[in-house]
Amino acid sequence: MEPYEPQEIERRWQTVWADEGTWEVPNPGQPAFDDTKPKSYVLVMLPYPSGEPHIGHLKVYAIGDAIAHYKRRNGYRVMQPMGYDAFGLPAENNAIKTGVHPREATDRSIASYRHWFRRWGISIDWTRELATSDPSYYRWTQWIFLKLLERGLAYRKEAAVKWCPKDATVLANEQVIDGRCERCGTPVEVRQLEQWFFRITDYADRLLDDLEGIDWPEHVKTMQRNWIGRSEGAEVTFRCEELGIDYPVFTTRPDTLFGATFFVLAPEHPDVFRLAAGTPEEDRVHEYVNRAIAESAEDRSSEERPKTGVSLGRTVTNPVNGERIPMFVADYVLMEYGTGAIMAVPAHDQRDHDFARAFDLEIRQVVAPADDKEEQPATDPAAPGSEQARITGRPSGSLADEEVAGIGAGPFLGHSGNERLINSGDFTGMSSPEATRSITEWLAKDGRGRPSVSYRLRDWLLSRQRYWGCPIPVVYCDGCGLVPVPEDQLPVLLPDVQDYAPKGKSPLASAEDWVATECPRCGGPARRETDTMDTFVDSSWYFLRYCDARNDKAAWDREVVRSWMPVDQYIGGVEHAILHLMYARFFVKALADLSLLDVQEPFDALFTIGMITREGAKMSSSKGNFVDPAEYVERYGADTARSYVLFIGAPDQDADWTDKGVEGVHRFLARLWRLKEEVVERTEPAISDERGATSDQPGNPHALLAKAHWAIDKVTRDIERGFQFNTAIAAVMELVNEAYRLKDGLYGHPAGDAALRFATATAGSLLFPFAPHLGAEVYEAVEGSRVWEEPWPKPDPTMLESDTFTLVVQVNGKLRARVEAAVDAPKDELVRLALGTEAVKRHLDGKEIVKEVVVPGKLVNLVVR
RNA sequence: GCGGACGUGGCGGAAUUGGUAUACGCGCCAGGUUUAGGUCCUGGUGGGCCAUUGGCCCGUGGAGGUUCGAGUCCUCUCGUCCGCACCA
């Protein structure tokens, strides 16, 4: 008997798959295209090539591969491609440090990833391989950019960026630590620079609504909904009479308009200086605004920090009651959201409340809980221990009216739907929702307000003042202004530079020969755009390119993409739940609007994978506790490493890696190997029927055959039910254990050759999606054919059934006995069996049976008194 | 604060619709094979109490509830993790 040598077995099968191009799948119109099979596009998020693949990669590709194999054997034409998200900061930072060109480091890393994907035996169609940093790819990234530009979905606008005055450089947000430059410690300034944006906000509603129709985890959908942050409310106009300017504000609570007691503008609001001009507050406003604008977003957004602001020395008129309320500038109001100005209702908003307290402004309650007997005893509205006293924490007798609802302790934020308006003119007494509607309608009649929707989502800022990215294909001409590079001049190649370090401009600016160009429109001198694109742009369409990866005439052929899209199963980490998945959805919708695509959503189904911890701890460089997949693949083989990451827990949950556990899975694979060795050596292939039973062989095959069919059924259902590979593998373990116990008849008659061969081949077949090398090896040894060419097995229903079952007997819901019963026994027979057991007799002694619960095929519960 | 996920043996984790809690693996214990160790094969292994076979009680973070019956459903509560967060 040969020992289990995974290295040898795995090399053998990998060679077969590579030589024969087993996992290549043709496009329509190509030879060998099989239009009788339905398509299935199984896609794992493409890796960012940095160093070598880690254990998370092993997990996510093991999952994707299991799905791909399962789909193939269920009759699908499966595309599983591979590529690399190869542009990006880590390679560039490494270049700054070491001087090694990012392309060189990236290519090295890609070679390593490619090597390991093959070594892991992942069933990839390598003819579709791509790297986003390759000109044959980014040419089309640039082309898409130009399409979006043409459509008005890409535009330029001034935006604030972080600037270090000492290094004379723009900094990425991650390079700003506590408001200071991470390299020299100089406080960072904010500069307004022209930046490129994609108009993703135009798609906010569609991105929100279309979440309904896709099969994604609920928590990911929720994150996307929160990120889009759609709020319905009203835009209401407040007028500054002194200067004759109207200021619209957005509010979700028009019902609280009568409680607006002041008005606040964001420091970035363009009118702030104009408003303060000539007032005694002018100097203080300038000082405040300059300080606020220079502060980091992180500092400003800390919720604990006390409210600050200064008066503008002006007032606006509240349109619902004509009251003049004071104007302030304060940094808790954000320019990016709504209109950059708010009406402040301190009685019903925590932030406004904090501000009012700090500046001693009026807090006027206009919404109160509807009358409720429990809450308002007629005699003593604030008796100690009553609802009111508890809210404010004060003894009775000391409460002012407005404090009854808790104003003294904080704003009243009731959302029970039971609130009614007070102190609100004609609207007093209305419920909150009713008042929201009525007040908005009333204001809309004379143009002082209208229903409005606001979003948290911002346009996508895509320019990066960085080297290692896709050049933005536009030029600036003194005569013609901004000119897109014509399609036939693409790609705009990324030039080589000596110094990658950012200097306030993109490093590309130093490539003078490259920057200086000629205007495609007038032929005059022009300069190239030196910013590069965010790498999320590259990864927002790669799944389209896979469909038609070798097309050098177009980004893709629409018919070819139509034949593959949408992706049927997308698999990746939750860390991309928002940005990547939102951007890719936006791209697909925009491209569909340009009549370049025929789908509205890229990813029909999404599966997010859990993290792997080690011995209960998160893996991190500070702990130095990384699991290096190479180490395990070399020691135990790829099949063990892959099976283990799938076995330790449900794939969407976090799972804990232990070295002992790996050994357990390796033991199991070796056990299956030895079973195969023994079976092949000592049994003869027999002519067997479909379920593996033969009539002319000695032995007692039924128990083992039943177990094999049980395993087929269990594994199939576990995969169908949300990819529960952990329990699927456990079922194959049970089958192998059963084969060991029954092969020599430890409990009676040996199982016989046919049953043993069937059980062994079935174990190999069921294990194939998880441990493809061993699965193929075992199956070939027993059956003489290639398991991936065999359809996925189907259980024989008659083998899943049994003549008898274990009847559970309970007395008062407690388990008292188990007894074998015929499957078709009638209810009264089951009760008779239950009553016949010793344990039941004991528990029934002297008691009266008041009820008999009988669940046929399951249990009898006798209720006694 | 808002939103979401999760709490089950010594450990990782199982448990279709409410119906035998702890499958499978690790660890541990016992027996066997082997020149020996590792390997390999078989069996046992939630806790407590009594015991000769066996039996009784408790047990899925905690407290209630619904039900003949709850890990599973409902209410409250504690804890851990994740996402968002001055978004008007």
C-alpha cells in the first residue's frame, strides 16, 4: 500500500489541467462553444498583488472554486477567471522607499500569485487573465472615462485637499495624523484644488432601489443604504431681511419649525464673510472660520467635543411665524450636506440643544408626547417615581412646563408616532406626521418651501496626485481649454519617472516630455493632465473585461458580455461592502445608460466571507501570528489546506485556525487515500446497478450504500443551502468512517466489494469540489474515469428511506425512552409501543394521561397529571 | 447614539418546518496492531448525584413568557464583535 503523497498527486493533476486547458470556457461563436448548457459566471474579487497571497486568499478562492466545480458538474458552462488589481499605493510607497519601479514589484507579485493559484489547484480559465496596470487593460479604463465625460458624468470641480506647507505636498487622508503631516509633523492645511469627480449622486435613487432585486446579504444591503443615506424632508426658505438674501435649509422635521430659535451656517458657506461684513462680529467670524477650515475632518467630527461657533450679527425670518432669529456660524454644520445651512431646533435635536446650552439660547418645545394616562396622573403630574420624575431625575414640584418632557435633561426626540404639536399656531394638536405634511404643503403654496430629499452620498472624487495609476486621458490647451484625448490615441501611456514622491503635484508632472503635448483639436501646445485615477475605477469594470479579455478592438463586444453578465455568484470580503460594490454598480448603470451594456446590476448574488483568526486572535504584523499558506501547502498539500479552511466553520463566518485542526483534516484525507488503496487492491470491479448494489456478491451492502446515498443527499443540500461546506465535509468524513467500520464487518457481515467501491468513489466525488486533486485521484482509481466529467451524483430516494425509525418517547416533554417502530405504523400503534416501555410505565405509575401528542415518524409525548 | 451580527462541551463548531442538544474535527481517556515511539485501528468522553445492569436531576449568556414540547418563537436584560456617525 502506497502512502498518501499529496505533493506528487497534486502535481500530476495540475499538469493535466494545465496541459489540457480543462477549465477554459469558450465564448459564443468560438469552437467548442456549447449552447445547450446554461452559463454560470462565478467570480471571486480580484486580488491586489502585494507580496505573496495570504490565508484570506486561500479561503476566498477555495470557496469560489468549490462553487465553480459544483456548478460545472451540475451541467453549467462555468467561467471562473482571474486577474490582478495592480495599480495602487502600496507598490508606489514601496518604490519611494526602495527605488524599485512599482511595475517591477507588481509583476513579481503577480508571478507569485499566479504560481500559488495553480499550486492550490484553483480551476481558472487562464486565457482571460488580466492586470489593471497593463496598457491593454487601462486603455479601456481611459475609454470608459471618456464615455462618462462625454455624458457629463465625469466633471472637474474645486475641492478641499490636505496640504503640508513644509513638504509642499498634497497628502492622502491616511497620511494625516492628528491634523499633522505624518512625515514632518507640520500642521496640515486645507487647499482648494481642481479635482475630477464622477457624478454617482445622480444614481443615488437607482442604487438604492435596485438593491431590492439582488440576492445579497442583508447586512451589505443595509450598509449600502446607510451609505447612500436618503432622507426625506423639506427645503424651507429663511430670509435675511437686512441683506435681502434667501437661505434655504433642508430639514427632516418640518413639524418642528415653530421651535426654530436660531440659524447656523457652515464655516465653508460662501456667504459667511459677506454676512458678517460691517457687523461688530466681523473679526471674530474671520478668525473662527479660518481656524475651523484648517482643522482636520476627524477633529471636527468628534461628537464629544463641545459645540463652538460665533454670532454673525444678523438675523433671518422664520417663515412659519415671522420671528427673527439670530444667525451663527458653527463647525457642527457641514457644507457638504443639505444646503450648508440649518434651522436650529434645540428642543428636538441633540446638536442644536448642545449649542443652545453653550450659547444660552432659547429652547422652545413644540412637540410633546400625546396624552397618556400612565404618564400624566391628573393629581400630581410629577410625583416621585412617576414617568416624569424619572425622565428628569428631579423631585416633584421643581419642574417647569417644558421640562416635563425632559427638556431639562436633553432634547425630546420621541419617535413613537404618538407625538403631538404644541406651541405651533394653527398646527397645535396635530400629530407629528400630519403636521410634517401640512406645514410643508402650506409653505409650498407661497413658495417658501417644498418637499425635498437629501443624500449622504457624495460624488466620487477620482483624481489622485499619485504616480502608479491610470493616467486621466485629457489635455489642457491654452486655446481650446480642456480637450479629451481622442479614442484612437489611447492608451495614454504612463511614463517612467525617476522620483515617485508626491510634491504637491502628481509625480507625473516631472515627466516634462510627456506632459508637453499637442492639442488634439487645434494642434497647438498643450499640457497633459498629470493626476491619475483612483484604483477603484480600475476595479469597477474588470468583470466586464473578463468576458472578452483578448478583444483589442473594443473594451468588450456587447453580445459577448450579454452572454455572460450578470455575474451569477460574486465572492469576496465584507471590507468591500460599500465602496467597490457601490462603484461597480454605478459603472454598470452608467454604461447601460450609454447603451454599452444590457444589465442594470453587475452581481446577481453576493457571498461575503468571514475572517480567519489564529488561536482566537486576529492576525497582525505586531503579533507576528500570520498563517502562511505556503507553509501548510508544502507540508500537507493544497487539498489539506483548502479543505481545512472550509471545514473550520461556515464560510461567511469568522473562523479560527489551529495547527492541530489542520492535522485532523490531513488525517482524514490520508484515511480516504488508504481506503482507496485497500479497495483497489482487494476488490474487483463488479457490474453494479446505479445505486451500487449487486445481487451476486456476498456481503451486506445495505448499511454502507445507505450511508453513501445519505452523504450524497447531505452534501448536496449543504452546498445548496448557502454553501455550508463545513458540514458537507463532515458528511464525507462520516461516510469514510462508516466505510472503515463496515469494510471488514466489525458489526456483522462485511459490506462487500460493490458497496465498498461505490462508497469510496462517492467519497472522492463528493470531496472533489473541496479537495480536487485527491477527489480526482480516488475517483479515477476506483471508477477509471475523470470525476469532473461526471455529473454531480444524485441520491437514490429509496436508499434514503428505511423501514423503521427510532420513536422518541416523552412523558411531559421529557425524553424517557427510544424504541424502534415501523415507518408506516399508525398513531395508536405508536402510542401502544410507547406505553409498552419500562421507563414509561415507571413514569406513568399512578398518574392519569391527559393528552397524547403523536408526531408520526418522530415522537410520542404523553402528558400526565 | 443609529444600524447589523453573534453568545451552545476543555476548544473550533453541528442541530431543514419548534420535536432525540452537542453531528464532524481537535483535545483527553481506554483497548488493540507495531521491535519501540510516532503512525494506524476500535471504543469512550456536557455537568452533578445514586448505582450491579441502570437510573434521577441539571444543562445552549441571564430573567420571564407562549407551547404537550423552546438552542430555535415573543418580551426584557447582560456581554462580545462589525459598520456608520455633528448627515439637520
